[in-house]
Amino acid sequence: MGTTYAGADPRWGPARMRERGISLIEVLVVIVILTIGIFSVVRLFPAGFFINKQTESRTLAARLASQETNRYTTAAANLMDAVLPTVIVADANSPTGYYIRVDLDTTPDDRSEPKTVAPGIDPYYVSGINRIRWIRGETVRIPNPSPLGAGLRGSVHVLSSGPAYDFPGLDADNVPVDSIVISGAPMIRRIQSSEDPASPYLRSLAEYAIDYDSGLIAFYPAPYDRMFKVSYSYYGPGGDIITIAAQQLGVPAGTFPVWQNVYAPGGRDIVPGSEIVSRQFRRIAYPPDFSADPYEYALMPKTANVASFASVGVIIFNPRGADYIERSTYGNVPLTAKIDYNVLDWHIIREDRPLPGSAPYSVRLTLKDIKRVGEYESDQRKYTGIWRDPASPHASLLIYNLATGQEVPASEYLVNFREGVVTFSDAFGDALRSRGETPTFRFYYKAHGDWGVQIQKAAAAYKMSRGNTSNLAYGEFYLGGGRFGGSATRMYFPPMESGKTITIRELWYYSRNTVAGSVTLRKAENETYRINADPALFQSMGHGALTWIDLLDNHNSASDTAVGWALDQPVEVAAGVRGISFKARVVWHGGATVTRTSAGNVTTLRWRRNDLDTFLTRSPK
């Protein structure tokens, strides 16, 4: 027990007197220590936020890539033949003032600006991921017809990678030149001389005659006007082979077979055997008044929301084509349309979503932060819409009904741009459901971060170049060990094929058994190879750099070491060479730096990408 002092305050006993107070200096020291600790912790938050943002972006990129791959897998029967890099070259003799050719030297990873851009073309639409944009041969068996309203019927197809670039131009007869070129199966070739007074010798509508020496072509007569698509390669300056995407030729009704010129830039010679000639579908006005000719189509008219240089690509085929059989190099086959077009802009995201089963009819898109007209972009310019051109319609988002090809009016939905949610009105959704319709809608939009979804595909088929030369055109290969040299075990391709995967149905080669010391002729079947993707390993055999596959990738063991292709054998050394790889590439950036100069703002972006590679080939419906 403690002692209580008389007259003293009991709160101030010896125990209390031994307690010490806290000085101001100690308080300040504690505050400093806490401040340092707090700032140390706070510094971790920006890095954490950045990591979270990057993780979210990569998750969204993977989701977009998977979604795009699944979309094409589901519709594998409509898969295109290839997706090709192109360059637009000015040419006063072309109906449009320029022509589009395949850029064989562009690698799949090239996102730079092209070497040349024709006057009047916005470089944006041919740069970055838009370097590889030409869809060749999107394949469509003419669909069964469906009602289009107002008593109309037609077979509807919406381009898988639209909107397409709709270039302006008129031919010599002031007829609009189609940006979307639709054709049937390849026709039967007859090589003839135009100097023969009795030529051309043609027996049916499925044949054409060609004179390579004179650059002339002729067709069998018909009782209606026709169009033909001609794709070919020609010898450019220095002898290099250049591939033309497509040329359109018109033949009036009832014309006796006459020879006409195949347009080749600069009067160059066409490479013999390189051309593919097909009956082209004739475009008629909308609303369509289809005739008995099944090779007809109309484009759904552009709405006020679509730019003059763009086409969403809603195609209405003549319903007679659904049951038509055409004669071709493949024999008698159902009429199947091959659609060629240039993708306008891979940065326009396209997503397919079904109408929800009941109200509220809300659809969540993959990306948030959808760009809205009037907002500022990364380069501090105001966003003018998905068409980029300030003079074009200012559309933030477009929605199309894939069953009818019609645009959904903006009055029928609301958009939460920040969250990426579109909500259709109850009246709109209820009306569709009451009619028993379960439509799928395609949404077109752009998102902050300049997101883009591009597809790349190996060519459906490759063939050995004429005479096995190393001067390659699109869809050709050269076997090494021939007269142009190269490794005897390699098959060479243009750089644009690098990184893609091919299969070879049958191949013949010489093999060494290192144990027995003997060399024998061997045959292999159904082998898969990946084309070299390292530019440092490209080779040149006199006509530019080439990439390759090597037999040693599959035949390099003690009992089977490949030594070269069997070029001296009377067989097709490499038969059935086909591309099987399909890639969905997603690009975006996490921000930008803007430098102000006297010539305007200079924006520097740090691009990121996510690739999803798979094997995908066309399958019958």
C-alpha cells in the first residue's frame, strides 16, 4: 500500500510522479516517421493500379481474340481464301486513278506506313494493322431467301470483316467501279492465238480464251450483259512479279466472241498461267428487281450514318442463285460467291450478340470506355466518330440486324459508353419476340485505347511457281536446289507468308541413312510445317528476300535425313500445299505522349498486342 501525504492531492502519489510526459520533439519525430511510412506505401499504389490496368487489358484482349476466332470457327464454311497486305499505287490509266496490288514484301508483323500512298487516300487506312486488309475470297454459298419487307425477297449476307473501304471511281463508260467484287468459281482456260482468224474457239459459257503474247482475252456470247473478274500477275520493272488483286471486265449482251485487252500497268506482260478468271456478279440497284440471271446482287443502301467511303457490306443476292449449279474447273458445283474487299479499319470493333430473351434487353459488349463523338482522343483531337473524317457522319456506334441486314435506328436503344452496355427499348424487343424472331445483332464501335481486332490467314492453297523460279507471285512457292539455288531441302515463300503454317498432302524427297550410308527416294504424306518468321534468316535468290520451310524439320534422324527435293523425278514433288493457320490479333495502347510542334501535335503511342493462333480451314455446310 502506498503512503498518503497529509494535505497532498492523492492523484500525485509517487507512482504518478515517476511518469514522464511526451515532448514536442518526440511528437515531431513520430510524425516524420509516419509520414515516411505513409509515402512509402502510397508509392506502391500507382504501380499496383498500372499492373491491374495491364492485367485487365490483357484479359480483354484475350477475350476479344477468342471471340473472333470462335466467330470464324462457327462460320468456317464462309472462311476466306486469304487475308493479304496491299499497297495502293497511283495510275492515271486506272478507272479509279489508282490500283490495288498485293504487297508480297510486307511481313505479318509490319505495322509501319506503306512506301507509297495514292493521292486522296488517308494514310491511316493503309498503315499499322491496316497494312494487311484485303479479304480475298470470303466464301458464301448463296443463302436461302428471306423476306426483306415491302414484298421483297433476297438472300442476305453481311461481310464478316466489314465495313469495307468503298473507293470512288468510274470506268470508261461512267459505270461505278465496285469496291466489293463478287465472283463465282474459276472458269475453264483455253490458251489460243488472237491472230488466228477463226479464234477464239469456245464451246460454252464456262470457258474463256487467252493470248498471253498479246495480253488479250475473249468470252463466249450470252443474251445478257456480263462482268468478269480477272486476277493475275505481271512482270514489273526489273522482272519482279507483281500481283493484281482484281480487274473487272464487261461484256455486252449478244456480243460474238471478240478479243479485248487485259489491263496491265505500264503495258507489262502477264505471267502465263497466273490468271484466275471468274464470272463476276452484276450489281443492280436497290430495291432489287432480279432477272433470270443468278449472278446478280444488290447492296443495302447506306443510311445517313455511313460515310461515303465506307460500306457496311449488306449484300442481297438474287434468290435464284440458291439452287443454281455452275460449270467450272471443279466440275458442276452449287453457285458459291467469292467476295473480295478491303477492310476499311480494323480498329472498328465488330461484335455479334443475340437479343436477350426478355426485358430488360441489355447487351454488354466486351470493351468499356466506348468512344463517343465529341470526346478527346489520345492526340488531343476531338473524336468525330468511327469514320474518322470530320466531314463524314458522326456515328459513335452502329447496330445491324444480321437476319435482315437493316440498321437498328438509334432511337431504339440507349448506350452506356463508360460501361459498354447497350439497352434496347422494351417496345423494340417485345415487338421482335412477339413475331417469334430471335435476331443476332452486329455492333460496330471504337474504344478508347484505339483497340483493334485483325485477322490473318494463310492462303487456302499454294502452287509451285511456273518453271520453279524464285520470282514468286501470290500463292506460289519455289523449291530450293533448282536453277535459282537455295537450300536443297527448303521450300520458299514471299515474306508475307512468314510465321504461317502449311500442310503438304504428298511430297517426294531424297533421304540419307547415316548408318547405312545410302541415299534413297522417299515419299511422305500429310505433313505440317511452320514457315520461318525470323527476317534475319530470310534468303534471296535474285528477286528479293524469301522465307521458307525446311524438310529437316520433320526428317532429320539417323535413318531419315533429308538431303533435297526429288526435282529430277517425273512426279509432282510437292502436291496439295495448303495453308491451315488462322490468327486473331488484338492491338491496343495504354496511353500516349503528345509533343506540340509548329506542324501540329506529334503523338507517340506504345502499342501492345495479343495473338491467338489456331488451325482453321474451310468446311462444308
